Amino acid sequence: MIQNPVLSLGIIFILGFLLSRLVKKAKIPAITAYVALGVLLSPNLLNLVSPDLLAGSDFFSNIVLGMIAFSLGENLSSRVFKQVGRAVTGISILAAIIPCLLITVIFWLVFKQPFYIALVVGAIASATDPATSVVVTQEYKSKGEFTDTLLGIVAVDDAWALILFGLSLSIASAFTSSGDVASGVVASLVKSCIEIGLSFMVGMLVAVLFDKFTGFINTVKDRLIYTLGFLFLVIGITSSLNFSVLLSCMFFGAVLSNTNNTSFEFFGSLREIDAPLYLIFFVLAGAHLNVAILTQALFVTIALITLRAIGKILGSLCGAKIVSAPDSVKKYMGLALLPQAGVALGCALIAKHTLNNSWGDWILNITIASTVVFELVGPWITKFVLVKVGDIKE
């Protein structure tokens, strides 16, 4: 066992670098490799992650999740919605809601899991991985109506997932607290709606303040420091007030992208330094994997993977029919939405720390396992679909 957290970080960075070289040749998603590295270094196997570093995963999670949510906000601009129109909105909403409902009902009624736990699992499963879609379309120079629709959907899909997760976690908190459950659920829903509104207010006010002082930025380094400072301000305020860090940072990014003509420069500056933070985040997520829990929940994990795939396909199909999308979108869009990564893992980590019981560990472990599966098969499925619809010319 390693006790020194700095030594653990050194091992993580070196092995992460070497692993990234290998997976690039094998065309395995980096996120999957980082999670697998975390599992390898976890207390279950090599035990090379110090207890202090593992205990500090909350700190890294807040920062990385804030960055992910902030980046998602860039895609919630009026320009994006004008480009993708009602088709993307309709498909993305149902592609998030139907998997959530399907998993919630089956886990509750068939697998006899507590309703509030089934609801949280369903909400987490509704998230997708926009990065995979973007990387695949760029790598193979995919162009066409299907590609434009796909990129539009993944741009807004996680926004609905975060809202669903925030509401479901509030309900779960009511069930796990003492007192009358019914009144607790109502109170939690009201509280959650208020928190969503206040999270929006924090994001909007900080974005306005952000815009006021951009004239003082002279260099690229200034821009990075400035952006990080305000992003950390949002994360710090919302975490101190127990608001949603994810929603606040997403609203911050959304308001900024709609009010600042040079906002792309600020979003771009974070991409220059996000790689090491993402590495730590995904490795620590993998290090939380408990093999004993996963072994006991193996059947449920397989069911989760299956139900999420069915839900995404069914939700996309229903949404596409409602908005009269092209046949190619109706037939294949659900498959292209299967990848799952950062947002799902982040939500699972939040659920683990919020519930603070064995259910939290259970949720995190089945989410890690399903994410690894979807990140392994997702890129190849996305490429297959883009070839089938003719957007990739082979």
C-alpha cells in the first residue's frame, strides 16, 4: 500500500501516459483505459492509490464535473438550437426520459430495488457521452444530415440528464431521511426546483460579472487564469450552499455562450489543461470499484446495460417519429447514442457521497461497469451507424 498521495499521483500520470500511447494504437477510448487503470491500481488489486488521494476524490470530482458541465453549456447557445431545430430537442428529451423510466420501473417492480434507488439509477443511465460522438465524426470526417442531428442531440442530451438526476437525487434524499416520506418527497421536489432556479441565478450572475472584466485580459495565460477563477467561484459558491455544481456550471457556460461573442476562446482555454484533471478523475472513479459488490450485482449490471440500450433506441425512435425525422434518424439514432462516460460517472460519484450508504456504493459500481462496456463498444457502433447512413465514405 502507498500512503503518499503525491507518489500515487506520479504513478497515475506515468502509467496514464504510457497507457494512452497503447490505447491510441488499439483505438480504445482513453476514458475506458483510465477507468480500467483505476481498477488495476485500486485497493482491490495493486493497491497503489493512497487512502488520502482516494478520500480526496470529492475535491477532484467537483472541479472536473464543473469543467464538464461548463463545456456542456457551450452547446446550449441559441445558435445551436437554431441550427438543429425542433428535431434535436424532441429526440433528445425522449432519449433521456424513456431510458430513465424503463430502468426505474424494471428495477423497482422486477428486481425489487427500492423505488428511489431505481429512480437514481435510471436518471444516471439517461446520460450520454458527447465526446465520443464528436471524436468519431471528426476522425472519419463524417458529414451529412444524420451527423448534424447526432451532434445536436449529444450537445443537449446531458442537460436533460442533469435535471433528471437532480430531481431523482432529491427524492432519494427524502426517502433516506427520517420523517414522513410523502411530505418529504414533496418538500424535496419543491426544494430541488428552487435549487435549480437558484443554480441558474448563480450561473447567470457570475456570467454577467465574468463579462464585465474581460477587457483586462491581455494574454492567453490571462484568459486561462481568468476562466478558471470564475469557474472555481461558481463551484465554490454552489458547493458551499449545497446547490447543484453541475447545473450551476452548465448555466454559467450557457449564459456565457449566449452573451459573449468571444466565449469560444474561454471554453477553448480550458481544453488546454483539462487532460490531467480528467485522467485523475477517471482513475479515481475506477479505483472506487468494489469487486465484491460488482460480483453480487453482476446480473443487475447486465440488465442495466441491456435496458439502457433498449431505452435509448426506443426513446430516439419515438422522438424521431413525433418530429417526423428522416428514416435514417428513426432507424439508427438510438444506436449512436449508446456511448456513456463522464457525466454518468460524475453523477454516480455524487450519488455515492449524497446517499452515504451501501446503496451509494452499489450505484457507483454498476455505473462504472456499464460505462466501461458502453465506452468499449460505443465508438465502433457510432462509426458503423455513420457508415450505414452514408455520412462516412469508406
